[in-house]
Amino acid sequence: MIIMIDKYNQQKEEDKLRQILSSTKINAPENLEHRIMRQIEAENALVPRNGKRIKESGNLLKEMGSIFGIMYAVLAVMIAGVYFLYGKEFLFTPQFVGAVILVASIFSLLWLISRLDSHLREKKRIR
Amino acid sequence: MNENQRVQQVLSGNTSAFAYFVETYQDMAITIAYRICGNMQDAEDVVQESYVKAFRNLRSFRSDSKFSTWLYRIVYNTAVTLTKTQIWIGNRGAVAAEEVSHLADNTPELNMDENERKEIVTDVMQKMPAGDALLLTLYYLEDNPVKEIAKITGLNEPNVKVKLFRARKLFREMVVSNWGVQITGS
């Protein structure tokens, strides 16, 4: 019985506090909703730009694939030519390994330049 | 239409459907932000930033939880980050409670009109430590259960219960110490 009375009093007290504190809720200014929605709509307008970014990253892979694809094709032709003309042993000579490194370096440099170029173009476009 | 359906609407590209969430929860969001920031200008900025964050990350909202809890958590984090305050550190409230505890007894209860009561309650809420005022706001204004408050504030449930108990006690005692009355309902 005492427990029930205690619970009743506690509940009464809680209800009293709830009633009292309900007056402290702050009303948002009238223009806040408008401000928020305007910013969200502006953010949303940027979505197609994000789509373009995805496309750009696709272009990056394509560009990388084409440059290094040509590089591997050139290396394959070189290896095949050397193999048939000078035999297997020549493939392991320092001259041939040096030639392979030179070709790989040239193509890497080419890829680096093309990346730098597209980066600068993108930067210019954003400005 | 329930909230999950509205979320799906927004995700499918209907941006204006998001206005429902702004309209429904902006008052409580600004109240939470105000309790932490202490001024309206920052509170408005926090709420605006929080809604934009919520919109951006709507895909990460799990429909098994309440939208309000998820949003208030964002508001709480944004406000705490902005103000760079540790709202759960410091025992200002505990000291205040000790100082005024002797006043709580034998004080006459006064019935007062709505405006006067509102003035007293608002004043006390502003003087209370931010964390305590925030807990009372979340618990009594929105009827959030302890579990939801724990999710919003990042505290564990027993901790919320203890802090809520102390906040309640401090609130009553501060009303008595600052205004010399015990507030009663009309």
C-alpha cells in the first residue's frame, strides 16, 4: 500500500514537472525552415556535379588503361622480337632490362603529364 | 504517411518532402541546441547545419530507430563540436545542490500564473549546468525514454538515470534558492 502511495506521489510529481517544463520549449524563428530548405535545395543542385565526378574517375581509369595498355603491348613486342632474334639469354642482359625500364619510365611520365594536364584543366573550369 | 515512407520519398529525389522533418522537429532541435550553446544565434546555426547533415546522410538513417532520436543526436554532436564544451564535466550542479539543499524543505508552495511560472522556470533552466538542463528538456519536453536519451547524448542508461535524478533535484532546489518558492501546477 505504502509503495503504491509512493508511486502515485512520484507520478504526480513527474506530471507536475512535465507541465512546468513544457513552457520552456523554444519556438524556432519563422524563417529558419526556409533557410534550411533553401540550403538543402542548393546542396541538391550539386548532385549532377557529383555524377560528373564519377564520370571523371571513369575517364581516369580509361586513360590509365589506354596508356599502360600501349606500354604493355610495346613491351610484349620488344620481348617477342628479342626472344626470336637473339634467343632467351638476351632477355636477362642488362642492356635489355635497361631498355624495358626506359620504356616503362617514358610511359609513366606520359601518364603523369596527362594527369597533371587534366587536373589543371579541372581547376581552371571550377574557377 | 509514416516517417519511413517520407524518408524514402526524400531519398528518391523529392527534396521538398524533407520540409516535413524540418517543420516537425525544428522547435525541439533549437531547444536542444540552445541548452548547449546558450545563445540563439549559435543555436540557429547549429540547427541549420544539423538538418543539412541529416539530409546529406539520410541514406545512413536506419529505419528501425526513431528519426527524432537520430536527428537530435546530430544536433547534440554539432552543438558540442561548435561550442567545444564538455557538458558532462564539472560538478557545478552538485555544488549548487549542496548549497541550497537546506532551503528545499518548509518552503511554502505558491500557485502562480502561467507567465510568472514561465519566467521562473526559464531563468532556472538558463542558470542550470547545460547538461542538466538538456536532460530535463529531453526527458520532460519530448517524453523521451531513458534509452533514447542515452542514444542522443552518448551516455549509458544508468548514467542518464543518475544524472536525471540529480538534475531534477537541482532544478527544484534552484527554484527555491533563487525565487524562494516551490512551483506548483495551476
